[in-house]
Amino acid sequence: MDEVQSQLRTIAQLQHQRLALIGKASERGGRVTVTVNADGVLIDLKFGRGVEDLEYAELARAILKATQDATADVTRRTEELMAPIQQDRARLPKLSDLVEGMPDISSMMPTVERAPRSKPDAPDRAAALDDPGMIFDNVETVDRAKPTKPGVTDSGW
């Protein structure tokens, strides 16, 4: 029990230290610099000299890339911070080791998958998130043909 309490104190301390982590990254020679918090949320965005020379598309790509790099940095540092806890957890006996006939629950846990980093309408995002969801077999198919005459829903209205 002392070991468990000690681990809980360590976890609380590491979680508190995690809150202080930030990730920083720059793009386009320091013209775009971003800072994210431990949750990967953009908390600061700075533009350096010469940023006005970038076109809007270049600026958008630079912000996106710098934010992704800063988030990757803070994620890596979080994993490093939490590594001792993972090592301690790995050396403790599993519940299945202590209780005869108990299944190894850790082997049943789904693996954590990283969310896609592509644009919302990118084909690889759709493929990665392809989830059949609920499937119904007693349904009617409705044709979604465009109206031949313009109406209230016409985009030129």
C-alpha cells in the first residue's frame, strides 16, 4: 500500500510539472514562431521581420507546420517526463498474476492511435477515419439528384 501511495504522489507531482511544459517552433527563418501548451493548444503566435514578404498560403503553411512541430516537441517532452511512471508500472505484477484465472486486461486494451495531421478534406484523413458507424439493413434508398430548375436553395440566389 505504501508503494501505491508513493506512486500516486509521484504521478500527481509529474502531472503538475507537465502543466508547465511548452513547445516552441519556428518556420521560415524565424518569421513565424508558435508556442503551444502541454495539451498542444496554440498559446502564442509571433511574426518576425520579413513576414510581410510571405504570401497568405505560405504564411498559413508556416503557421501550420510550426504548430505541428511545437506540438510534437511538447508531446515528446511529456513522454520523457512520464517515462519513470511507465517503468514503475511495467515492473509491478499484473492483476492476472495475482488472481488465478483473471484475464490479462492490459492485453485487451486498444492501442492509442495518433489523430491524422492532414487537412480536414484530405483523402488520407477520410481513409484513416473510415468508420462504418451504425449500419441499417431495412432502409429505402433516396436519389439525391440536383434540381433542374433553380430554386431557393440555388447558390446564385
